[in-house]
Amino acid sequence: MLPANFLWGASLSAHQTEGAATEDGKSQSVQDVRQRNPKIADFSVAADHYHRYAEDINLLAKAGIKALRISIPWTRIIPDGLDDVNPLAIKHYHQVFNEMHNQGIEPMVTTYHFDLPQVLQEQGGWIKQSTVTAYEKYVKVLFQEFGSEVKYWLTINEPNVMLLADRKILGFSYTHQERYQAFYNLMIAEKKAFQACHQLCPQAQIGPVPNISYVYPGSAKPQDIRAAEYFNAIRNWAYLDFSVRGIINPIFQNYLHQTGIDLKIKAEDEELVQQNFPDFLGMNYYTSVTVEYPKAGQNRTSGMSDQQSEDVYEKGFYKGLTNPYLSKNDFNWTVDPLGLQTTLEVVNDRYHLPIYITENGLGAYDELTADYQVHDDYRINYLSAHLQSIQQAVDAGVPVQGYLPWSAIDLVSVHEGMKKRYGLIYVDRTEQDLKTLARYPKDSYFWYQQVIKNNGVNKDAKTV
């Protein structure tokens, strides 16, 4: 059974929903300037949430949602990335939080969601220590301005995916050396956020928010099991071990050493790293990962027919493999609800902290009917199966305390545009035609309304 105070919510991000890309003093982020396929939507209008937040919050409140995860864009708060705080942005987010509280919704705020100010990227971005200093100043502004209004803070969204799938997420590629310079700086920035939050808003809680997906070996061959251990460390444990344990994961460190990188916690950072820890874990989960050991002469894409494995390859260590025992959705992602239970139980075994599922959802080709309905049984099926896995993990002792699926409303996918819809609420626009931008609750919205009312799903509910 889920706890009586289980935090039912939904999630979104600023750059994928807000629009208003040049309004009220906002500067450009890396997402605004990156090269995009001209056939898919950009972020200039997105779902127009910046102007329609009150309508969206009202709709979510009617569904019974108790928490809304949003991100705040650095480019609005400190447009030059470094110095002057923008009063229009401060006023706007006070209004947003006021609206949430008036509707009985707790804000859960991500400080950074893939949208570094472009001015900082031009100075080197996350490979420069100066970006860590700028980030610390930025989050202190957030905590000072909004600390009395926000109880739940999240640091840096999916730093692991941002680094391992850099081209898709950011629009550019890191060298191997740069990737792990950025890793270290992101992890130190996160520690500084833990420290600043606890100092400036002691009544609040803060946690990391990586994408954690347990990695299966492709077979019982020792080499394949070793490949899975490597990728589990590189993809998952490197980030959480740094956040929660204050260490560099030893298997990850072994991998770095073999690839020419000597990574240690710097002497001047030791106290910061060892004395500042999260209160909970935010965890994004969509599916599991399967890898094998790459054989000599083997084609990189051999055995691979799912989208999320495309970026999983390191010669001599691991290669993505499509798991033949899993179904796939319309966007060629595998679906693995049991993998969520396994991931939760392993994470709990390693870290012993409360967990909030901060993203979990299904991207699909939704269709709006002539009478303004969206019949998305496939999404209900996906979410129901994953909620059953969460409930089973809770029954096994995992302290999952909230579920905030992706996404509250339809938004612009980072690399697939508007056609890939995740929302509980339909936004009436296409890739190029803004149409009305009207909001229409989907069948999944009304289903989720009942889930919240019942505090969970029936164990005999339909599953994938």
C-alpha cells in the first residue's frame, strides 16, 4: 500500500513548455540557439505555459494533483548568466507559486533542466569551473527569493543523460576529456546547491534528479555481465555515489583510468563533498537498458533496434543491445515496468533515502477527435503498469514517497518536437501551426484523477 501522504503530481520543464523565449528580459539558452530539424517545433512558443500557467495549474488541481514539478530557467532569473537579477522573472515565479498554493499544489522546483545560458556556454560551459561559481550564485538567488514558497528542490536534471547523449540533448558533442571535466563540475555544482539550500532554507528539502535505469547483461557470459557492471557504474552509480556517498564510484574510476582520465576529488573540494548531502532522491525512469560486451569486428548497431540504445557504446567496455523480451512503443523505446521495481529496489539497497519518481511517461502519437477528446488507453496502460511496480517496491520496503509522471501537459520533445506527446492534457498545436493552443484533458487525465482519489491502482489493473 502507498502511504496516506503519498505525493501525487506531474512534471514539466521550462524550455519545453513556457515559450515566451524573448519576453520579459529572458536571454538565450543553449536550447534556443542549437540547430534543430526545421520540420519540428522549436521552443519559441512551445506550449505557451508562460502565459497560460494559471489555466494549466487549475486543470491539474481539478485532477487532484498535489505537486507540480517545474524548472526555473537561469536565462530568466540572471539573463547574463552572472550578475544582474531580473525583477520581472522574480515577479513571474512568485505569481506562479502563489497560483499553485491557491490551488493546493506544492511546487517541486528543478534549478536546471538542460538550458545553460548561451553566454556561459560560449565561455566554455560546464567544462569551466567558472560555470560552477555562476550556478552557485544563481541557485542562491532562487533559495533567497523562493525559499519560503518551495519545500522541494531538485538540482540538475539528468546530468548523466546530458553527458552521455550530449548531441541529442544539447546539440553538440563533448570530447571524452571534456565530458568528465563537465561531470566533475556538475557534481560539485550540485554539492554547492545542497549546501546553499540547507543554509538558506533549512525547512526545505533538496535532492538530485538523474535518470536511473538498471542495466541488464545481454547474456550470462562473464564478459556481458562485466559490461553491464561497467555501464551501471558509468550511467547510474557514478552520479548517485558522488551525491549520496561523496565518493567516485570505483568501477567508474577504473573505466576512466583505462580511458586515460585520472579523476579524483580535489583537496579544496573535499569538505564540500563530504559534508553536504541530499534529503531525498529524485529519479526519472522510462525503461531499462541492456548491454553486451562489444566483440572484435562487430558492427556497433548489431543487435540494436531500439532508440534509447543508440548512444550506448564504448569500445572495449559495452554496447547497447535491444532486449528481445521487452515490447516497444511507437517511438521505438522498450517498455519495462518490472525494470522500475528492480531499479527502485537496487537504488534503495545502495542509498537508503526517500525516493520521488520525478519523471515516467509514454511519448505517443496522440489524436484529438472531432469532439475534442484524446483516447490514450496506451498511456493509461503504461502508467498503470509502472504504478503497480512502484506499489510492489513499496510493499518490499522501498520508501517511494511520490510520483510525478512526465508530463503534465503536452510539450516540445527535446529532439522529436511536438508530435511526440507525453501530456495528461492535450495542447492544440502542431509542429508548425500554433492553432489555438487550447487545452483538452485526455482519457489518461481522468484515469489519473481516479488513481489519485484511490491512492493507487488495483493490482489486477490492465498492464503492458
